[in-house]
Amino acid sequence: MTGASSNNQRSESADSNKKPRINLEGDKKTGEYKRHSSKHRHFINDGDQYPAEAGRYHLHVSLACPWACGTLAALFLKGLEDTITYSIVHPTWGKTKPEDDNDKHFGWMYYSPGDDPVPNPLGHGSNDCDDALIPFADVKSIRELYELSGDFQGPFTTPVLWDKKSSTIVNNESTEILLMLNGEFNAFAKHPEVDLYPQELEQELTKLNDTLVYPKVNNGVYRSGFARSQEAYNKAVAEVFDSLEVLEHR
């Protein structure tokens, strides 16, 4: 037992020394933003690890993230706000390890309403800590949340469906969280009759998400904001607004 414990400690120490992945990497030739795939992909009610329970799970979101906004909207549309707790980070990234001068990572941070305004890391003004913010008692950043679950490399993104009982990440892929909110908690939902993914529209909705909503609207916002060339920016912005026009007329 001592040897196993020692090995686990060495493994965790090695993981904690890994450089965190910053979700801003892109194509060096074109300047286009490239998103990392989500890597926490467990499901509610798929086996015994994460059963559907009231009060057990917590949803971490950023209102500046289109994917996270969608999961929070689904939470309320299904009437699950009393079943799954939730918190909202500040929209301005902050230094996630302020005490470590060698750690250059910036990411989603938790603040409370009424805290001092949060300055932009590049010095372009600041944003207030208003009533939209809902802190999470256990951590000060989304990075800390990932590290609490044993993930020291990230990228440290939202949304995150968190298991408060085991202190682990259930899932950080928005489309899968949406499916779970839609179907796995109906026994606790105020509006179980609301079906955000009806079977007769499944193929159409999947195609719409895979070809338009996910790559050109949600990710299009990131591709615009994190573009490293004017050409990449122009392409991404045009696709965002063209896609919104298509959705407006559906």
C-alpha cells in the first residue's frame, strides 16, 4: 500500500508540474484559431458512477462563452435550477496563479458582486463585478476546479458539469451536457414535458449544429476574437453574421 501511495503522489506531482494548455493556439500559417477537443466525457446514468440525483451536481458557466450560455438556458428551460446548482465566472480573464510570476496562464475567474472592477490583462479598461456573478465557494478560478479533479493541464474551459460528491468533472462538452440536461433529470424537472431534442428532429438538429451553430456561430465568436491574422478574422466574422442571418430566417 505504501508503494502504491508513493507512486500516486509522484504521478500527481508530475501532473501538477505540466504546463497548462492555453486554448488560444491556432494555425501559424493562416492565423486561424483551432479549438482543442473536450476531454471530460462522462455521462449521467451511464453506469453507477454518476446517477441522476437532486443537489449533487453543479454547472459552471461563463456568460461570455456561447456554449456555456446554452447549457444555462437549458437548465432553466427544463426547470432544473433547484436540482442542479450553478455559478457564473467574471467575463474578464485573470491571472490564475497570481502568486507565481513564472506561471503565465490567464483564464476564467470567480468574483463576488461588489468586488473591485477587474482590469483587462492588456490594460484596456476594466469590467465591474455586478449582480450577474455567482461565485463558487471551493475555488477562485476554473483552473482550480480542474486541478481539484486532477486535471492540471486543461485547457480550463466552460461549461463544466461538476459532481460535488466526488469532486470530479462529469463533462465539459456543451452538446453532451445539453443532452443530459434534456433527458436525464426529468424526474426532478419542473418542466419534464419540454423536449429540446425531439426524436423526430434529431437528424436535422444534429446537422444544423455540426455544420452551422457549432463551427460558425459558437466557435465563430472565438475564431473572430482569437484570430492571429486579418484574413482569418475577416473570414470568421463574415461566417458569424452570415450564419446568424440563416438562423434568423429558419
